[in-house]
Amino acid sequence: MTYKEILENARRTILNCKACPECNGLGCGNTLPGPGSKAPGNGANTNWQAWKNIRLNFDTFAEDGPVDTGSTLFGKHFSLPLMSGPIGSMTQYSREDVTVAFNDGVMEGTAKTGTIDSFGDGVAPNVLPGALESIARHHADAIPVFNPMPNASIIRKMELFEGCALAMCVVVDSAGLSHWKHSGDQPGSKTVSDLREIKAHTGRPFIVKGIMTVKNALQAVEAGADGIIVSNHGGRALADVPGTAEVLRKSSTL
């Protein structure tokens, strides 16, 4: 299958996605799903523009030979410093719920290439059991990413993966996602104390996702986080946020 054929197939099967040659958030605008954005902005395009403006300087004074792209995280070596983006629900993108199959395919790919998989908890009850089976089947290094539900709910979900997850992750900026309006779940904001309580219930490394300021990064450390993920959820949860690359540049000067 050629790339052109992949795009044509995507336009037929993925809801509201234009399958643009370059995914910059302009084709779908502020529609959800797709990269989408919280109106009135276009966070997907803000992210794209910020990263597009970054240029790389290469050190050409080096010995000729194989290049090692490996990286170590939480004591494990991986082939690339890459991690798949967490997907918890495909119901907004497909006419059928293919979340479990999608997560299984991504997990198989990351396991074969020696990288890291992450997956969301989503709203469908079969997502987490399916992820457990996939981790075992593919011997994958995987990180579950839990939405900001009540602490007791997150802790119950973490217990499922205590024996197999590379790390545990809680995302703190997703309470405003549109699909929560149509579910019985009640996500909300988290405090340092909330995160500290969650951290105390796992023996795995603890990650906080949704960090966009130095202040929040320091608060995550105060809560006991072993790592953070700089993310604005593609601009889909909070309106008019800066691009992630903008935040990283500003933070590095402080």
C-alpha cells in the first residue's frame, strides 16, 4: 500500500479527519475529533507551528560508523527516545469501537522496535483489560495514562498494572475534554496532595502529564513525580494555550 492509498483509505474510514499530507490542524479546524482544538483557538496548529520553527545544528566532527540512538528511562534501555501517544478512545474517530485493536497494534509495534507504548484509560470498560492482555502477549514496555478521575478510581486502575507497567502516569489537564459531557465519569482538577496520595499507592515510577509551566513542573516534583510530560493535550482541553515547543524553550532559559 502506498502513502497515497493510505490517505485515501483514511478519508473513507476515519470520521471528520481530512487525512491531510501534513497534519497541522488546519484541514479539520476546530472540529472534534481530529487534532481539534478548544474554541476559539487552534492548539493543534499552534503546536505544529512551534515545532516547525525549531532548527537543528548537527555536529559533523565525529567518527564515521554506526549511530547509537538508544536511550535509558527508569533503568531500561530503549532503541529510541520515543513513546507512543496515549489513546483511550477511538469511538470519536471510527464508526466502531476499535480502541482495543488499535492499542494492541501500537503495543506490538513498540515492542518489536524496542520503544515505549503509552495508552489511555478511556471510557469503554474493555480498554484496560485489553491493554493488560496486550502487554502480556507482546512483552511490551507500557505506561498507562489515567485521566483525572477521583483518586480512588485511579488507584483501583493502577492496581491492575502494578505488576507489569513500566511506570504509572496521571494526566492533569483533560477534565475539559468534550466526551466527558456524555459519560457518567466525573473528572476534575488535581492538587499536589491528590498526586502525592496517588504516588503513595504505586511502587512504579510516577509521571505527571499535562505540564505547561515551570511552576507546575515544580509542583509535580513536590508531589513526588519521577518524570513529567510537557503537553497541552493538542489544545483540545484548554483554550488558547501556547505550543509545547514554546514552553520548552522558555523553561530552558530559567
